[in-house]
Amino acid sequence: MNATDLSAAITNSLSLSSILILTALGLAITFGVMRIINMAHGEMLMLGAYTAFVVTDERYLGLSLFVAIPVAFVVVGLVGYLLEVGVIRFLYGRPLDTLLATWGVGIILQQAVNLAFGADLKPMSVPESLQGGVAFGELTIPIYRLFIVGVTLCCLLVVYLLFFRTSFGLKARAVVQNRAMASALGISTRQIDAYTFAFASGLAGIAGCIMAGLYSVKYTMGADYIVDAFMVVILGGMGQLVGSVGGGVIIGTSNSVLDQAIGNTPTAKVIVLLVVIAVVLIRPQGLFATRERSYE
């Protein structure tokens, strides 16, 4: 592998790992608090990308990407809140029904966006301040990919502060520990569930927003990343925040390095999938799962 291939592998690893971490983090949060698996989570990522397109495109709002990121969080978070209140709230304790319902919602969201914007790819430009690259010896890393890493680190900091330094986080961890006891002590578990689901969806919206600057926006883009995001959660440990970070780095880096080494993306994904299956067979709880419950 020459310097050019190494540079491409490193830059791709940075951006892919960051996007997977943000996407998987939302899945880990919803499973850790609510014990549900959201099959529409990929469509939340897609909605974030289309929100960025609408905010930045000159035919619509024509604003900066820096404005699009918080807007995507709010818009997708609101969609997630409505999904939890209108659908998921009535399906707790019925995992199969929840899977089918969220899968159906994902299809509805896909087709709604398809009808609204069409099936053609939507290119999105990044601000001039984020164009170009930074040289590290013989390696050149695009500024925008470093920006993606920075956004991810900021989101991780916000997640840590929210769940470990606020009263909301204390209540959420109480719900994880013992939902019945938390409810008996006056904690509104329904409110915690709704806000948690909205926050997790908003994180996926941010992931889609920053990803829109790398690739063209399309209505099926959520399906391209949700499988990898689920593998991240499984590899790291269901409901484990630290596991989502570690799993995202491992899978993102592995995919990028193998893609450069083999030159065949499907083969690289198959290899990574086989490794994840082997890890799960050896350690079913995940590589980074140290406790029975998350957020402890």
C-alpha cells in the first residue's frame, strides 16, 4: 500500500467511523433505555441528509452547512418524537411488532421523500472554509473529514454530559436500572422514552447531515449504512455507549483498510461481517460489554 492508498484509507476511516458512531449511538441509546430496535433508524439518517440539502441548496433556503446541522437535529428529532408517541409507545413489550412497525414506517418515509424530491441524486456542496486538505508529511487529509470527526467528538461530549451530568440523564439511568421502581418514585417513564427516542433520532439526523457533504443525497441512503450500524452495536455490545464508539472505529477502519487493500467493497464487507459473527459466537455480549445494564 503506497502513500496515496494509505492516505485514502486513513481519511475514509475517519469519516466512515464517525458516521457509524453517530448512527450506532442512537441505536444503542434507544435499546439501552427503551429495549427496542428501531428499523427506521436508517431513514432518520436519510431525513437528516435531505434536511441539509434543503437548508443549503440555493433553490430552497441557501444557508450554510453550519446552520443545517442543528436544524437537522431538531427536524429529525421531532420526527423521532412523533414516531415514539404515535406508534412505538403502544408496542412496548412486543418486540416483533415493534420491528415490523418501524420497518413499515421506514418504507413510508422513503417513499414520501421519493415523492417529494424525486429519485435522482441530490448533490450538496460544502462551505469553502471546509474545502481543501491538511498535509501531514506525505499524507493529506481533507479538512471536511476532520470536520466530521470534530462534529462526532462534540456529539459524544454532549451525550456524556446529558446522561451523566444532568437530571434527565439520572432519570434515564434510573429507568434503565429498574423501570417499575423509577415510575413508582415519580419519574415519567413515558416522557423519558419520548425524549430519549427523539434525541437518538436527532443524532442520526446529524450523521446524515454531515454525510451529505461527502456523498450525493438519495432517498435510499439510510439502507446503505443501517446494516453497518447494527453490526457496530452488536460488536460493541447492545445498549453500550462505549461499545458503539469502539465498534464504530473497528468496523469503519476495517472496511476502509480492506477496501483499499482488496479493491473490492463487497468482499471487504463480507470479511468484516464474518469477523463480527465470529466475535459474537465467542463473546455474545459484545467486545465492550462489562456490565449487564448500560449507563451504570
